[in-house]
Amino acid sequence: MTPTQIYIKISKDFTRTPGARKMDEGNYSGEEFLKSVLEPAYLQASKEDSIVQINLDDTEGYATSFLEEAFGGLARKYGSNNVLDHLDFVSNDEPLLIEEIRHYIKP
Amino acid sequence: MLKFLAKNKAQILFFLIGVTVGFTITLFPLSFVHDIDPLNMINILVTLLVALIVGLYLEPKNQDSRVEKDILISQLNEIKLLLREIQAGFQDVYDENPISEGFKSKLRKQLRSVSNLLYSFDETYNECGFSYTKPTLTPAFINYKRTLTGNGFDNPSFKYDKAEGYYNASYLRLLREINSSIIKINKNT
């Protein structure tokens, strides 16, 4: 049975205005995204040996702190290689974001 | 046919001059030695061959390379211009406590523009097929973006710490990488 791919579009499934690093700094933080959206999806993909495809388009932009907290945080908890094996990215608005995120996952 | 004539007008002109001189040379008060020296003939033929290679192959190739270099250099200059705008805006808000949401929104958009210009530069470089190793500016840019928008940037009370010199240091490092890339591209053959 082919494992299903999990799709996340941040602008639709979380927010169009990604915020700060920690939840106590404001709404739609990287920490909130990690806990409520990214980590559950990653765990499901990890269990089913499938991929989480994350679409980064149609937001107002991402601060370093948001990206580092969300994706760097996931890598610190589960390991860089494991995370890279189960995440895939789409970013037509800003293609270099993908390289930036990979840099936070595996510095 | 017209395109060929337009593209090779210099070569055609010199050919016609050569033919005209060849047919009219006897009208001039000149005397020629009638013995044909084989070495001179070889010399003439080799000179003609070199002229053809330079004119039809090397010179156009050199022109194509120059066009590619100019495009890449202009892209890097555009990035430098945008970075200069970002630095100017950043200097303006240095005293603000906290910095405004309007500035933050503008900065995010400007950084996104720089990111996309760098991506465009990468794509263009790949098309040029230079033998020289492609400049990698992304790490310096990521570091620059991190110094400006890391450390609680989206916190409503965020302000830039005037005592910290790393904002300027990361900008200068990125600028140095870009200038170095421009020099290397210009020298590349």
C-alpha cells in the first residue's frame, strides 16, 4: 500500500502572518506552529514512512526566528537526518527559503 | 540572405576591397617579382587562416562571454543597491523603541526581494556554463537576515540594540562576498 503524502500549506492551515519565535511573544509563533501543526504531521509521516509536503507560499513572509524555532526545533527533537527524510518543501514565492530552512534543520 | 549580409558586412567589405585591389593592381606604377616564394605563400595562407578563426569563431565567442558576464554583474549590482536601501532603513529605526510594525513588514518584503534576486542570479549563472565555481552567496545572506530578523524580531516590544555591532558586520561580510564574486566573474575566461 502506497503511503499517503501529508500536505500542509502554512497560509491556509496555520496563518498568513507567521509571527515570533515563542508562544509568549505573540500569536502564530514558530513554537505554536511546531506544536499544533508540524510535529503531529511529522510524527504521522514518520510512522507511515511517508513525506510531509510543506507549502510556504502566500504568506507575508517568514522571520528567521519563526523558521528556526519551528524547523530547527523539530530537528533538535527528532534528529536532522530523520526530519530531512520526511519533509519536502514548496516555495514559489521565495525559492531560497527552502535552502534557508534546510540550513536551520542541519546547520 | 539579408541577415547574413548584415551580420558579416565587415568581412564582405574587406573581401570586396581585396578583389578590387587584385584586379586593379596592374594600373599602379608598381613592379613585381614574378617568382613565387613558397614560404611567402604559406605565410599568407596561415595569416588568412588565423584571421578567419579569430573573426568567425573567437571574437563572437568572446562577445557572448562578455554579455553573460555583464548580465550577472548587473544582477549582483541590483542586489547591492537593495541591500544599501535596507541598511539605510535600518539606520533610520536604530533609535526607535520599539520599532514599528510598518518597518518590520517593509523589511520582510525587502529581504524576500533580495532572496529572489539571489535565486535569479543562481539560475542565470547555471545557464552561462562558466568553468569557474559558482559563487555561493546564500550562507552570507542567511546570516545577514538572521541578524536583522532573529532574536525576537516579531515580538511587539522588539528594538535593535545599539551596542551590538554585528548588524553592520554581517552586512559588510555579505557585501564583501558580492564584490568578490563580481571580480571573479569579470576575470573568468
